[in-house]
Amino acid sequence: MRKLVAGKLHGIHVTEANLNYHGSITLDPDHCEAAGILPMEFVEIWNKNSGARISTYVILGERGSRCCILNGAAARTCQAGDPIIVCNSIYLNEAHITALKPRIVTFDQDNHISERLSYSVDLDASGRYSFSMHDEANEALAIPALVSRA
């Protein structure tokens, strides 16, 4: 089993850091659904400004609020306005990697969804992997990259 990306909120901006809370990250349910992130799911958080990396769990905020609130100890790693990446993962047998289609959602400065992307891995006849990123709004935009199978 390998740990693989299942979905990402890429470049979502922190709207608040609340030290006096029990912990976690509070996210808009609309954003979570777009990326396939579940309530109480553990996620990795990477701060694009500071480079801080933490792990915590998701709680749902108000639908449509576009909130991204770091709570408790996590509040020490980010400031309001910081762009972060929130990534969930899945453990999967390598034989099933081509069936995995992680959903990646990108954001503007006000946490409106900018893009809905997906990742895809394929296996060619020689047993080599290829990786591509697809824009759901413009399927013609596919960014391929070849990766040799180890």
C-alpha cells in the first residue's frame, strides 16, 4: 500500500487563526466537497508563505462562507491572508493507481474557486507511468509528464 494524493485545496487563503479553540481547520463544506475532503478527515497543511507543514483534521464551517480557519495549535502556523495547501490522502495498492483521479481546486484571493483540476496516471505498454493534469473547464489543457516505473 502506498500513500497517495486524494484531493487538494491549492492556494486557499487563511481567513482567520483562532488560537482559543480545541484544534483543527474549519473549511467551507462547498470547498471540501469540490476536492473530496470529508469532515473529521486528517489532512496535511502546507503554508506557502512560511513553509510550515502541519497535520490536523477538518471540521465544517458555514456553507458558502469561503472560510479557512486554523484553530488551536494550528493557528500558530498561519496568519490571515496566508495562501495554504490542504491535502488529503489515501492508501492504495499500486495496481489501482490508474483508477485514482484526485481532485484539485485552486482559489483566488477571496477564496472563490478559480479552477477545478484532476490528476491522472496511466500505464503504457512498456510498463511506464505517465502523469497528466486535466482542467475540468478545458479538457484540452492536459499537462503530461513521463515517469519511469520503479
